[in-house]
Amino acid sequence: MGLHKTYRLKKRQVEALKGVDLHVESGEIFGVVGQSGAGKSTLLRSVNLLERPDEGSVRVGGEELTALRGSRLREARRGIGMVHQHFALLSSRTVAGNVGFPLEVAGVSRSERSRRVGELLELVGLSDKARAYPSQLSGGQKQRVGIARALAPEPKVLLSDEATSALDPATTESILSLLRSLRDELGLTILLITHEMDVIKRICDSAAIMENGEFRESGRVLDLIGTPGSLLARSLFPLPDNGGPETVVITYPRSFDEPFMSELTRRFDVDVNILGGGVEQVAGQSVGRLSVDMRGSRRAEALTYLSEHGLLVEEAGK
């Protein structure tokens, strides 16, 4: 909470974190999205104290990590797994050797390591690759090895540092599906950083948009989409800038079965012209935004009707 971090360079200072407050609920997938230089990586490394913040406190699983040092901090870190962007695998070790490495460092017996590695490789779908080396794997397979290695100490929290940014779209989808299933099977809490809005849309329960070391907005994804002026909604569902004074933006913050547009035409005798938009699956719900040109003497009544039925209505020019 209240995290500050400043890097002192030769000729200037860079404020990477400016009082960031981050709260992730147990068992949820929380995504932090932003461009390069926004402070995402510094925030992620602050969670396991690879970067110690200048101010503020870090509490994971009820324990304040910023109050720990030495062996106590190393022990606490075992409860936090880390998945890296570029895999960070040891080229001289087999897949099994990479997955078992943190257990070896922790002094786990050979027989227990072998048992645990076998379980993890089956969990990530790589049982047949135990004797392969990283150079023999695809990018997606390498990332699965990285995930299995991060899970070896049986952490309750998993940190993901741009884990899909080096992967093609199909492989990205498979890795995101794997993370989601691991969350469900193991009860993991996952904090991930990304610059891809698609990752937020496909996997996250909650999200924050980060810019210049600060959160611009933060909360449950579906709640943010239903908030007037939401940056997340605009980023997930960009709309064409071709509206006029009669144009409104209608946001569906949850699944609806009713045919609202045709209902407006019948009930209020308004002309409805959809200019653009989309409806997609976000956090398990069909949600979306539409840019609509609406004309007619009962236009105000039609917009009130939409609002009363749970849709967010915003005048496009405001």
C-alpha cells in the first residue's frame, strides 16, 4: 500500500511508483495494463521485494514482507511464484531439471523432487517432454515449463511478467487458458502485468490501468466497464469517431437477452442507426459497447428506458 519507488540515475531521477495502492483478493486474477515505462514491472517486483520500495508496505497472505529480512524474507518468497517474459530457463538442464531446480535449491530430496516434477509436468501438459532441453521446445512449451517451475514450491500467489508478450495469438490463448485453469484447480491468486488489452479481456477478474507510475483506474473489470467515462471500456471496445449531436454510446456491462435496439424502435418510434461497436466475452460475461445514432421525438424516453434496464448511456460528445 502507498508504494513509492524512485530510481536515481546519473543526471536525473525517475519516479517509477507514485503512491500506488494495490489490493488483490484471494483467488482472483488481477491484471495491470499499461505501456512501457508505466511502472508495471517495478510494481510486480515490489510484490516479492526483488525491488524494495522507498516508501509503503507490501503485505502478502497476511504477512508484511517489507518488515522481513534475510532468511525470513527468503522463506516468505517461496509462497510467491514468478513467471518471466522470456522464460529464463537453464539451457544446460532438461525440462525436468528446470522444473525441479527451485526444489533442489530448497533441499528437497531427490525422490520427492522427482514425484513433484512429474505432477507439475502433467499439470501443464508436458509429461512427454521431461527429458527434452529448452532448445528443443516451442515458445509456448518453454512458457509452460516456466509456469511449472514457478509452481514447484507450491506458492499461493503467482506473478506473471508479460508472460504472453513473446508468443503468437494461438499460443497466447493456450497459456491464458492454462493460467485460468491453474487458478481454479489450485486456488491460486494471480497478479499479471501486460501491455495487451486482450489479456485483460480474456482472463482477468479485476484490472488496473497504469500510467506514469500511478493507477488511472482500478477495480473489478465488469464494474469498470459499467462506469461512465471508463478508460478500460474505451480501450477494450474502441469506437469510430464518426458520430454527431444525436450519437450516444451504449455500454452493456453484463449479459442481456433482450433485443433492446428493436424494442426501442417499436416502443418509442425512434430511428436507430448503429455506427460501430462490438460485443465480446469479458470475465465470463457477454459485454460490449455500441455507438448509436438515435433520432426521434421520444429519444429522451428511449435513453431513459435503456438506463432503467441496466445499460450505461453516455452522450458521445460529452
